[in-house]
Amino acid sequence: MSRSAASSGRVVKKLWSPLNTADYAPYVAQIPDCDVVCVGLAGSNPIKFIKQAKALGIKQQIVGGSTTADDTIIQAYGEEAQGLINTNPYSLDIESEANKRFIAAMRKNYGADVRIGHYAACFYIDGQVIEAALAKTGGKSDNPDEFVKAVRSVSLLETPRGPISFDDHGNVVIDVYVRRAEKHGDKMVNKTIKTYHKVSQFWTMDPTKFLSQPVFSRDFPPTKG
């Protein structure tokens, strides 16, 4: 991505690699002159890509989403991840009592070395939402329509991820955490540097305008040269 005074950023090129790519050198070689490289890989792939990209001399700031540097994989990185910016709807360093209880329970049940991240927090909160919905229906779930209605009406102030609610389309409204990878002792960790509260699927966009556009794909939104 490159900066633009008009839009605060524009995508100059998209590169699509197969799952479980072993050698990312051909893709790194295609990265144009730009300010930021956004990584949208999952599994072990972001680790492989970033390690290889840094070894090949890439200088741009690297950013990524929840699968790029989840707390479950951040310690698999070395110095190449220093300064990596990533976003996630959960962060291990959230200083809330709800998160502290969640982490303590995970370590009690699965051991002190258990890797806790986005996925564990999501499933835990799924349980909280279902429990809250059942409380609204008196424990009944035999009527699917009524149960879904109850789920959509759930609003929780205290979860390991922060407040949780649902929008008019049944999608979750959550806090999103912007983190920076930093060296802590001999390990890489994520440090939250900014929190965006009550983020819906539309964020700051008008829902009607957003839904009138084509479905997100390789071709949309288009690259702006």
C-alpha cells in the first residue's frame, strides 16, 4: 500500500500465494515500491513469509490481521517480527478482570505453558453468549427462531475480549486491538498500542452504501495504480 492525500492509502498491488507455499521469494520479488505490506496469511504461512521477506531485505512496514501474529504463534517469530503491527479482536495483554480470570482458568485446566489466543477466547465467549441467550429463553432451545432472536439480543459488558453485542444484521460488534510485536526477554510478544471500541462489520462506513457494493473478491475492491 502507498499513502495518498485523498484517501489516506491505496492498494497498488495484490499478490495471491497458494496455501502452504514453501518459498515466498518469487512473491517478495514482486512487491513494488510502497509504504506498507499487508499480510493476509494464516497458519504457519505468515511466519514463513515474514522470515523470508526480512531475510531478503524487505524494508517496508509489515502489518497484518488476526492470523498474522495471534498470541498463539507470536513466540514462533524471531527478531524479524520486531515492530510488526497487527490487529485482533482479542489480546492476551487486555488488563480486565474478565480476561485475567479467563487466562487463569486456561492455565489451571491446560497447564502453565498453554498458548492462549484469539481462537480460545472466541470459543469461550461463544459459550458466554449461548448461556446468556438460554437465560433469556428460560433454558429452552427447541424453537430455533426464538433462540436465534435471543442470541441476537445478547449484550455482554464483561468478556475476555471486552464488550460484545450484535448489530441489526446479526453480526458481532466488538473492540478491536492494534498491537505491535516487541521483544520481551527472549520472546516476542504483542503489546496493545490502540483500541477501537464498538467496531461493527461496517466500521465507519454507511451500511446501505457498503451492502450495495459487490461482494469482496480478488477483483473487488480494485487495485488503484
